[in-house]
Amino acid sequence: MTRGETGRLGEELCARYLEKNGYAIVMRNFHARFGEIDVIAETEKEICFVEVKTRKANAMVSPVQAVDLRKQQKLVLTAQVYLQRYPSEKQPRFDVFEVLTGMDGKPTHQRHLENAFDASCIDGLYY
């Protein structure tokens, strides 16, 4: 399984999980100057920007650890671009959805981390 296929597998699992749990998928793979947001979904009160990370079970870094400070900053800046283009009255939230796969590429574990980080990661950043 290629890296792209692995990423798409994780994003598909994430979208299905969110829909099954009452979220409405608004957009997938939103691109802007600062990066990409894998899944944008809404609840009744929140707009959720979800970073999906898929890794093999024996990877040196867990999926959630791969969403480091720099990645968080890019996600927040990209979410700001999204909200400028598509204004929303809903409260923004940043989630991480992690998927672990076996050596055969089949998913063995998934976890949705709601409110995994917030926009304070960009304090002092200027672009």
C-alpha cells in the first residue's frame, strides 16, 4: 500500500466514523496557502477541523505525536483561511483522528481525539 493509499484509507475511516456519530462532513482535503485540512465536519454547535494521521502499528512516532506544534500552526492558519472564505457562527474545534494499521495495511485501531489542540499554538507567529 502506498503512502497516498494509506492516507486515503485513514481519511475514509475518519469520515465514516464522524458521519456514524452524527457529524456532517462539510469538506475533505481543503487546500490553502499554509497547508491542507483533511476533513471539515460540523456538529450542531461546532465546526471541526480534523487532521487524520495513519501509521503502521510499529511506527516510531504515534499518529497523534506526528501532529507537532508546527503542524498545529499550519492547521490553525489554514482553518482561518477556510473561515474567511466560508464564514461560520459555529465554534471552531481542532481534532485529530488516528489510525493504526497492521503490516498488511489493514486498520487495527482508530481513535478520535476531540479538541486535541487549540489556536493558542500560533501566539507570536506572524505571516
